[in-house]
Amino acid sequence: MTVNMQHREPRNEDLIKGATGDWEIVLGLEVHAQIASRAKLFSGASAEFGAEPNTQVSLVDAAMPGMLPVINRYCVEQAVKTGLGLRAQINLRSVFDRKNYFYPDLPQGYQISQFKSPIVGEGVVVIDLAGGRSVSVGIERLHMEQDAGKSVHDLSPSNSLVDLNRSGVALMEIVSKPDMRSSDEARAYVTKLRTILRYLGTCDGNMEEGSLRADVNVSVRRPGGPLGTRCEIKNVNSIRFIGHAIEYEARRQIESLEEGGKIAQETRLFDPKNGETRSMRSKEEAHDYRYFPDPDLLPLVLVQADVDRIAASLPELPDDKKARLMSEYGLSAYDATVLVGERATADYYEAVVKGGKSGRDAKLAANWVTGDLFGALNREGHSIEASPVSAKQLGELVDLISDGTISGRIAKEVFDSMYKTGRDPAEIVEKDGLRQVTDTGAIEAAIDAVMAANPDKVAQAKEKPALAGWFVGQVMKSTSGKANPQVVNEILARKLELSSEG
């Protein structure tokens, strides 16, 4: 599947104003995603995060003489699954190459990667942006490779230390085409890619632990003009930092060009403390790495039947789930997009809607999940999996609102109690005396009391019917929010009308 967005019409909102005119950013990302696997790519050593330094290192990982790599079949299946999730071409024949460069934390002196013949070819990711706009970002390729170790510079004043626990950990490098035109699009792309990987279960997407990080390629050009010289910002491990790095780097390049300078193709690092990029080294080209097929590994040949089996095991992916939530439950594109952002959230929402009574109000349920529940979880720093309010309980709360047992206002009080105590909503309503007042006699008496105490307001309401809202507020206040608002409005409208006729 080929998607060419390099010459898409630039939007004014995305252009950067320079001293000499407008500039357009052109962005491509290389996302390194750690494959969710217990073992490494070419050895049986554990890939678990957080172990003591150098405690998960096999002889293969340490590049001991005579040690040969053996491919991890499960990692291959995870890469194929990811390619299918990206709607990409799966190459039945791929080749592992040696990418030669020297770093202290790369024991072999080369990295086993894939170059000319990757396991996954072209695909596409659709990103959702503000205002309901969507953009298709082309995927150039996905290839597997082994991670390097980690150099540690802050434990000794005179030495750098090396931890090889990460050496040999399986990575997928997902390379996009230069189809993005703003930091917002880049952030949305990484967010969507992370969501897809987590739905598939092929990467946990934990950027703090380094299991998802991005190299960001940034260049600028006059709108619609030829591509400029790109700079690569290495190993950005936060979606927020990706945005900051792009905005700083684009402005730096524009200022340099407008002053008559030239952009050097180089690798840069982002300093989050100062919010700026700085030069690291000149950018290597493919020939600098002296790629050649790894003589210890035969070409990787897949059988179509295995690819078909993996395809049949795929879960419902975010775009498909979003479309279904909109058609099945009548949700807006915005609500559906928010709900499918995490698979656990979408599952929780559907459990709310489908549990208990049939025909439960899907829009009302969405409002409670994305509003009050999300707000409470964010304040407490909880994930939806750790929510003290179960989907069953939230569904019961929606029922109590829908059947008129409680008002929306009282429901918020009930929800707060549910969140703090774990009690069921019906129990809270009964024991705390929160049932909505629907007795027309009691409501009429409350209205009469308010009107009797405020004859001047009654007179004003005759002239300006909009002032009836003030009476509604007073009645709700006098009944502690328990009066049925619809009944209040009906009786009040009738009484004001009778008063005006009299």
C-alpha cells in the first residue's frame, strides 16, 4: 500500500512565519518499539525490565567467541502481527544484516538488523486531529533488530559503566514516510502508533522504561518546495518532548537559513531541561554502516499459512472499534476516539453499556466514562484497570439517572461516594436519602413557598419569562437538589402562566 503525502497542500495553520516569509515543516519518524517477549531476539536471556545490571546477559548477548544467534520465533510472530495491524505488506522472505559501528555498549561491534529486505513493507496509519481532521501517514517499513546495551555515566566520577541487560533485546523499528507537517501531527502519530501496539499486545508502549522511543527527522522548506536537509533528533522518549524538539529544531533551521546559513545533515539530541536540540555527530549514511547479510543467520522465510493464522488472531483494532462504536451506539467521532484510545477503556465502556438493562443510554454512559470517571482517575493517578468504580456499578448509576430515581446533580454526589467507598449506587441513594422527589404535591409546595417569598421576582418573570430559571434554581436549592427538574419546570411554567392571567 503506497501513500505519498510529500506534496500534500500545506495548511496555513501549520506554516511557520519567518522573517522572510512562510516555512513548512516536513517530518518523518523512526519509532523503536521493544517487542513484548520474555526472551531476547537471538538468545534465551530474559528481557524483563528493571533487573540488577548485567544479570540478564547470555554468552550470545556478550558476544563471546563462537556464540551463534538463534532467532526467537515468538518475536518474529509479534513483528508480523504488528505489520498486519499497520495494514502493511508482509514479506515472506527477509534478511538479517550486520550494521557495523562501534560503541562501548555494543559488544559485537555490529548490530544485527535488517536493511534491504525487511520483514514488513509499506503500510499506513490514520491519525485523528483537532476539528475532526484525519491524516494518513505512510509506513515505509518495519524491521527487526537487536538493542544495544546501556552506558552509565553518573555512577563514577572517572569511569563510564556498561550494563548489557538490554543487549540483544528485540526491537521493531517502524519507519514512517515524511508525511507529517506539524508537531501536533507527530504527537498524534506516536500516540496512535502506541495505541495500535498496545491493542495488539506486541509492545507495552512504556516510554518511561524505554520500550518505545523515537528518532525524529526534521527539515524545513518553502511551502510546497523541494525537501530540505534533514536533521535527526535521537532517542526522544516522551510524546510531549517530541513536540518540543520539533518546534525548537524547526525554528533553529529557519533562523539559520534566513541568515544565509546551510543546514548540515547531522544527528542531534534533545535537552528537555533547556528545551533545545544540540549537535551530536554528523549523520551517517547507509554505506557508513557497511551493511552485509549476517553469515550466521539464514534468510528468514515465512509460510503464508502462518501469516494467515496470525491475521486471524488479531483483535479489533482502534479504527475498526471507533467506527463500530459510532454506528452501534450513535457516538460522535470525538467520543469514540477518546474511548478507543486505550483498549481497557473501550472494554470498560462497552461493559457499562451492555451490562444490566437493555437499551442503556450509550451517550450518557460515554459522558460519565470520559467525564467524571476520567477526572477522578486522573486526580488519583489511577488507570482504568484500577478504578474503584466497576463498569457494573457505573452502569447502575446510569440506570438510576435514566429512570428518574436521581437527578444528574445528585448523581455526581452519588458517584463521589461510590469512588471513595466502593458502595453500590442504589445502596447510597437509599441509605443517604438521595432519591429524587417526583411527588408533584411536594414540588408544588416548594414552588409556592419560593413564589410567596419573592413576589417582585414573580412580577418580573411575567415580563421576562427567562427569569423562570431563577425560580428553578431556588426550588432545587430548597429541596437539596432532589426535585425532579422536569417536573419543577412544568409546574412553574403553569403557575407563572396562571399568575399572569389572574
